[in-house]
Amino acid sequence: MGEIVKYNAAVRVGVGWRSVEIEAEVEAVSLKRSRVVRVISVDGNFGGFVSRTGADRQRYSVDAVIKRELGIIKNNSSLNFGGGLCF
């Protein structure tokens, strides 16, 4: 069982790039890095196409973001560990 963390990522939309908050489960690879093993939510969404403002030009696929983030290795300094880092 890994740690639940939150971190920011960027998604490509029709008018450029938007920042989203990802909540995920990670497992330690080393003292400074962790691998994403499960994505829980992307900006509070669990799947489908969403738009922060309701405009079609702001739409992005939550499923595509989840696929992209799974297995990625993140620096622990960019992760927000809720209860602290315990290795």
C-alpha cells in the first residue's frame, strides 16, 4: 500500500495548457522519487471529458490524463504528502 498524494500537472486544451490537480497513490522508488501506481482523481473528476469553464475549447479527457500519469516517476519534492513522508 502506497501513500496518497496530490500534485499539479498540465493538460493540453484547445487554447493552450491548463493546470490540474491530481490525487494519486504512489510507492517509493528511492528516498527522492516515487512511482504513481493509481490515479484517484483529476481535479475531482474520475473519467470522461470535462471543462473547467464549460467551454468546448477548455475540454480535456480525464481518462487520457490518467493513462499518461500511471507509472510515471515523480520527484518527492513536487508531491504534497498529507501526513508526511515515511520510508
